[in-house]
Amino acid sequence: MKMQDPIVIFGKWAEEGKDVGMEKGHANSVKEMLEFACKERADLGKKFSFLDVGCGNGWVVRKIFDYPHCEYAAGVDGSQNMIDKAKSMGVGGDFFCGDIRCWIPPRTFDIVHSMEVFYYVEQPDILIRNIYDYWLNPMGKLIMGIDFYHENTPCHSWQEDCGINIMQLFSKNTWISFFTEAGFRKITYYHFGAKDNWKGTLVVMGEK
């Protein structure tokens, strides 16, 4: 199988309607992550701004608008096909097409969220540092969810199965260290949806 760039693969998936399956497959993990990331602000009655990294067809951005304290939400994705699809849904929020490795948002955010994206980047530690430095407000939070990590052995064949040329298979501790080295504090992590030999979604969150 010819290995291709993830942006090319996901652009094809948008054309083929496979983005809907991604939404269904990740819905439970994302629901848990959003509730976890938003809980403190919701408890205090504070408004927040939100950015979804690797937003695909925009389904997480649409979902966050159901939260009463969300005052602004946006998404960024490298695939123009995905961004076009997100914009076509006709729901509020801004969508940007950009290379997340070097993209600088037009504003900063209280919560930056990403599900199943960071391991498609050659140097995710630099991406996480850029998010800390340029994307977040003071006391803002980055929350990341991934299923593709070393301890979750059923995922080890995914790169070959999908034909994607960049997939970084790091351990849980390596991902946590990326947050620490970027400067995040109050770092928390947990596994969601573990069953049998499936270790579940690894969720890591840190505060600026």
C-alpha cells in the first residue's frame, strides 16, 4: 500500500463520507472530554472560548454550542475538504484551513481541544509548545485525546492499515512529558472506555 500524508487521506474521507463514522466512533470520548474540560468554568458560571484542533467536519464545534457558557467556538483543520464540509453545515462558529504545525490563530482561547490528531504531526512536542505560547489565554486549558499510543496494543497496526505516512506511536509518559516541557501546570490524565485489551482513550489536560 502506498503511504500518504494524513491531510490527503482525510480529504478523501470527507469526499467519501467517512467523516461521519469518525464522529460516531469518537462521540463518547469527546463528550467525556468536553465535560471534564468545561466543568470548572461551568461551576463558576464563567463564559469561555473554544478551539477544536483537527476539527474535521466541525462536529465538535457544533456540539460545544450546546454548552450554555460557550461564547465563541472555532475549528482548524488541514483539509480544505473537511473545512468546506464544516462550513456547509450552517452552524455558528468559525472554521480555518491551516497547517496546525505553524498556524497562529487570530485570537487566543480558554479551551483548546483535540481528538485523535496530535500523533499525525512529525513533532507534536513543538505543536503543544506553540499551543501553550500562542493559542491559549492565561489559565487556559489544552485537552487532548488519543487512541493511538504505545500501551494500547490493538492500535499498533493502524498506520499500515490506513496507509498514513506519519503516525507517532509514543507512550503515555512521553505525551505527558510534552505537556510538562511546554510549561503546562495542573496536568491530569486518565483512560476512558477501557475494555479487555483495549486501554481506552488516553486523555491529557494541562493549564497555562
